[in-house]
Amino acid sequence: FFLAYTIDWKFWRNVANSIYIVSLLSLVAVLIFGKTINGSTSWFDFGGGITLQPSEFAKFGTCVALASYLGSYAHGLKSFKTQLYAISFFLAPMTLTMLQPDAGSALVFGGLFIVLYREGFPGGVFVVGFIAGTLLVLGFVNPPLHLMLGMAGISLLILAWNMPKQRRRYWLLGFVLLACGGIYAFATGYSMQALIGSVALLLAFGGYHWFRLKRSVAGVVLLCFMVGSSLVSLSNFAFNNFLASHHKERIIVWLKPSEADPQGAAYNLNHSKMAIGSGGLLGKGYLKGNLTQGNFVPEQITDFIFCAVGEEQGFMGTLVILALFLLLLWRIIFLAERQRSDFNRLYAYGVASIIFIHFVVNIGMTMGLVPTVGIPLPFLSKGGSSLLGFTLMLAVLLKLDANRN
């Protein structure tokens, strides 16, 4: 922290692109010369137990490079070309990290979309992306036919609502009857017939709505239905044919924990929940947690460190941890908004985005709210690369803020 803070603040912007290129080269080099740990080739091994994870420093490099690019007066997010360039800055390290494979770190790079949103990236893109992502996730473990029937029903409801008021009640009644028929069809095992009937009714109703009222609502609804159906179908196909077995197990543990092996893929999560829940209100006391002290929770000093806090310090202890992280994030955003330089503001929001994703995903996965991925909790999880990376980001941020005028 001291060494980073003593460097002149202009240095970071002047060499931002060089830092970014070195970061990308290190991600390529680790794929060739790296050490494989827990199925991921993500570390350089220097011997003597000393390892280095380049993706932790690539997060810093991506933040300064993205801030340098968007901070230039020549670039703004109003043009589609600039938007693509901005996305490519974190899409490149995200892709290289996925090749390791390290889905957790790749997800963190995606959090830099928050920076783009702050700078005026269209909000509708995030809404569409969230809906598409939800459909992809649902398609992993649910039959596409069921999801398509549900989307057909929602499409009909939207179309019915856009009918003239005097006719709306009849179409809404038709929707209710269709829903009842679909439920009956699923209960009796005729899912294919229910799907075909729903799609046929949707097309007929959409065509009538289009030509009778001469509006584009029907066309938009039909397009969304077709795109959504394609997404859930492709998602289910990819899940069954392309995902590795351990990725499938993690998704099943997340979305359908009752079907996961309690002594296999679900072992970590189940014991993590037990540890957090057993802490009660005030916890069992420092170093007095039965599950964590007995090493019943794997990776409890790294990725699952939060369960130790939950068992030993209880609800109040976890509340303090949450409050401290939220206070840190609020303070970073406060510093970001008082910067006079676009580069400083963009970099600060990049740091906030990285820490926010780490904070939410790590704590969420210990409770089963998000899928289990290898991602540390900043400043708490054991890991030298993570600690150095986050320390570097905050030191540079404070140096920039000290020279904001």
C-alpha cells in the first residue's frame, strides 16, 4: 500500500494501457506455464509454496485501462462503436479467465458493466440482459417445453391487455381458460400437446391483433417469445452436452438442491449453511465453532470464510461484516463523485464494481443464493494475490483522490 501510494498519481493514467497489455499477457502465460489447482490453471508457481494468481492483478489493469479509454474526451458511450470498444476491455480478460477455467473471476470482470451504466450506457440493455440471463439459468434444469408454455401464457396475457377495453375481458377469460387447460395437460402428462396448442393459439391471436388493430405490440411479443424459446432450448442443450460434470453439479446444487448428492456436490454448501445457522444471534464465540474448528466445511479459510464468521459471531457478527462492506462501498462511491477528473471517477467506480461483485457473490454462495464459484471475500479470505490486488486498487484510488484538485 505504501509503495503504491508513493508513486505519482499521473503515472497510473500514463501507463494504463501498458498495465492492461501486461495483464492480458499474464493471463495467456498462465494457461501455458501455470499450475493447476482444484481443476483451474490459474496460478504461477515460484516454488517454496509461493504462488501468484494473475487474474487478481488483471482486475486492476482492466479498471485503469477502461477508465483511461472512457476518460478521454474523444470517447463517449453515445456511439455503438465506443460501447463495443468499452465492453471489449473487460470481455478479453473475462474470456481468458474462462479458459483456465475460473468462472468466479470471469464473473467479476462482468461487474464492470456497472461503470458503463454510470457513464450513460442504455439501461434497457441491462433489463434485456437480465431477462435473457434468467431464461438461460432456468433452461439449465427445467424442461424447455414447460418454460415455453409459461412464456406463451405470459405473451397471451400481454396481448390481451393491449386489446380495446370492451374486448379485453373476453380475452382475459380466454387466458384463464388456457392456463387451466395447460395445468390440466401437465398434470395428465400431455405437455407436448399443451405446448402445440398454446403456440398455435398465440400465433392466431397475435396475427389477429396485428392485422385488426395495426399495432406493433403483437410483433414485439411474438419476437420475444421466439427469442426466449430459443434461449431456453439452447441453454438446456448446452447444459446436457457441453458443461463439465462439476459445473453441472454446482448448478444443480444451486437451483435444485434437493436433487444434489448431500455427501458429494452439496456437501460444502450444506455444511456452510449449518455453520452459519448454528451461530444463532450472538454466535458460539471466537474459535469455538464446532463445524469450522472441526474442519467440516472445505475451503473455510478461503472461499467459505463467511461461514466461520456466522458460526462464531452469529447474526450480529455477520451484520457487522455486511455493514462494513456497505460502508466501504459507499465511501468509494462518495470519493468517485467528488473527482474532477473523468479518469479518477471511472477508476473509482471500477474499484467499487469489483469489490461489490466479490462481496455479493462470495457471501451469497455460502448461503446458496448464488452458485458456488471460486471467489474470495476481500480482505478476509486467505490469499496473497487477492490481498495484494485489493490493496493496490485502494492505494491508487486514495492517491488519485488526494490529488483530485
